Amino acid sequence: MERWPTTRLLSTAARLVEISWNEKLKSIGLTHAGVIAMQVLAAKGAITQAALAEVARVKAQTMGTTLARLELHGHVTRQRSDSDRRSHVVTLTDAGIAALAEAVKLEQDVLSPVAVDTARLREELRIVVRGLAGLPAPEQADTDLPQA
């Protein structure tokens, strides 16, 4: 690994973290994609399915699949929009809020076996994501999504 390029290290670490994270989330009936959707809803409130997909940076079809699972478990509700009957407004339920809180607790366990300064790592990763996504610097940004 000492000779691996940074991009390979980053993508390998991301895959390993996601595998570990998904195993932990599975124990409470969630997926990584579901947690992301619930984080957006917790931060933004009720929004359309299309807007949720855009904020989460996934395709509308992908978000639809994620929301179907969350709805089945009672974590979100979807209702037709009053202003545009073609779209659905998604709302986080009380059960979803509780599940998201549990996911936040489990997230702490993902990197616990690794001797790393998670606060520093988080800040460096935020810089990478902001730069590659063309997002404004933190002092110019709107509020971030909750951690998990």
C-alpha cells in the first residue's frame, strides 16, 4: 500500500468504510443510502422526492427505491404534492428520527478500530468533497447536513 496512489487509497478506504457501515446499519434495518436520505430530510424538512434526490446527488429512480424501503419500515412518508400532483413530498417520521439517532451512534463504531484523528480526517474529507463537487468554502456555505 505504501506505493498506492492517493486515489486508490481513498477509494479503497471508502469501500471498506461503506462495507463496515452497511453491516452495522443492517442490524437496525437501514442502509447507507437510507441514512443519507434521512439526514437530508432532518436538515431540510419535508421536500419533494426530486429535490431530495438532487441534494443527495443520486438519480430520482435510485431515491425512489431507497424511499420505498424507508417507507415500508415507517421511517418516512410520501404524499402527493398539493401544488404539483405529479410529485411526492417526503417527510421524516418520528420512527425515522429515532432510527437516524441510532445510526449516528453506530457511525462512531465504524472507525473505532483505526488509530486516526477522526475530527481531522473529517475536515480533510470535507475539503476534498467540497473541492471536487464545486461547493463553496465552509464560511460561504449554507448549513451542513447532520453527521452520520
